[in-house]
Amino acid sequence: MYICSMYSKELLKGTLGVIILKLLEENGKMYGYEICQKVKDISDGKILIKDGSLYPTLHKLLKDGILTTEEVNIGKRVRKYYTLTPKGKSEKKMVVQELEDFMETLNKIVFTDNKTSPAL
Amino acid sequence: MYICSMYSKELLKGTLGVIILKLLEENGKMYGYEICQKVKDISDGKILIKDGSLYPTLHKLLKDGILTTEEVNIGKRVRKYYTLTPKGKSEKKMVVQELEDFMETLNKIVFTDNKTSPAL
DNA sequence: TTTGATACATCATAATTCTATGTATATTTG
DNA sequence: CAAATATACATAGAATTATGATGTATCAAA
């Protein structure tokens, strides 16, 4: 897992957690590697979450009571499935709403002509 | 200049530079304080750039040859106007395009139901 | 005259992601 | 069968970037 995201890594900041929560709510339970692949698929390879970013984030969400884990043995390997806790579900709603608001505002600033409008 | 942005500060990461470049291209020249006020106005007070964030960013863009300055005396005060260099203009196009792409992708991931689509 | 707005600056801190590195199993391909 | 690639997790240190705190100074209004 060594390839680089197409986007400046800084743009992803603050959105990684939202992405994880959204996918987990949608799919019920997922394991780390699966999340990376899913994001890669949906984004057509444009967003590539590094494992060095993903696992620390998952551990933090776990510590904060947003997620729970369940270990499943696959052959000799242990696979860790993550699920949203009830707290995680409301947290998901919050951060998705926040992101939506923010993107709307950003749209107004960056993708709109603000020169002509005399404000009000 | 002490109030806090409505949004998690992490969401702003990577976008502050884009915002500055967009506003400067649109308005020709602006000074720091003016940029803060403009962003506040356009965003209805939702994005409040702190001076501790703005000035270091402006200095960095200056150092990188993205901006030039022009000092104007207003009474006894010196006001620093910033303008895009030619390099800055192409940089602006690049980062705005990058942000647009990223937001489109993020939309696909976070605001779309990805459960049903069997992904071709 | 004193409060708040205007206007700039910088340092230390916090937050977050990335790079690099490590371990180990499973599968595919030459 | 051997080697390469994919699967799957983990963590420490580095880099980036916005913020908080602090400082200086002018100007207008109450």
C-alpha cells in the first residue's frame, strides 16, 4: 500500500474520519483493508488511504467509543471488523452534516463570482 | 480577531491557500485584514480566518513567488497589499481545479449511497 | 479616556496525515 | 516450486498547517 493520493494530502485532513464513519454506517461492518479498497473503488483511484493513516484513525475512533471491534479468524490470520456504536451513529450524522455545510460554504467562496454581488 | 470558526478547524486545512488565491485573483489586490473580512462576509460568519493563520500563510506564498507585496501608507500606518504573480495565477488555476475535483470525489463517497451500486 | 476596530507580526502548540518500517499469511504466475 | 504481488495488521517519527497567545501600534467612537 504505497501509492500516493492524487490530491494534496492536506485536502484530506478532517475528512478521513467522516469517510470512515459514512462507509461503516452504510455497510454495517468492515475491516481496515476493506475500507481502503472501497474508497479506492468509489473514487476511481483518486483517493488512496494509506495504512499509516487508516489504522491510527481507527484506533482513535475505537478509543473514543465511536467504534467497536470484533476479531474473526480467517485461516491463520486475524481480521478485525469495525462497527459503529450508538454514539458512533450520532457522531456520523453530526460530522456528515458539518462537512456538508462546510462544502456549501467553500463553494460560495471558491466557485462563485463574488466580485459583482454587492452583498445583500 | 479572536472568534472561532464554526467548522472543525481540520476541515479548513489545505483550503486556506486556495481561498486566498481565489479572492486575490478576483479582486486584483487585497490586504490581510481585508481578506479576513471578505471571507467572513461571503461565508456569513461561518469561516473566520485567524490572523495567526493568515499572515504566516501570506508570508509563505510570498516566499514561494506566488504573491508580491506593495506597501501603502494610510496615515501613519503601513498597509500591505498582496497581488498574484504570473506564477501565482497559474498556481491559482491548479489548486482551484484540484479542490473542485476533490470535492466532487468526496461527494461521491460521503453524500451518495454506495451500497446498491455494483460498481460496473 | 477607554473600548473596540483596524492592521500587522511571530512563536509555541495542537492536530492530523504521511513516510518508513516491520511482521506475517495467502495467492498468483512464470 | 520460487518469486512476486496482494492481503492484513501495526507503530514511531516526520511533515504540514491552523490555532492560541502574545505583542505592537493607529484610529474612531462612545
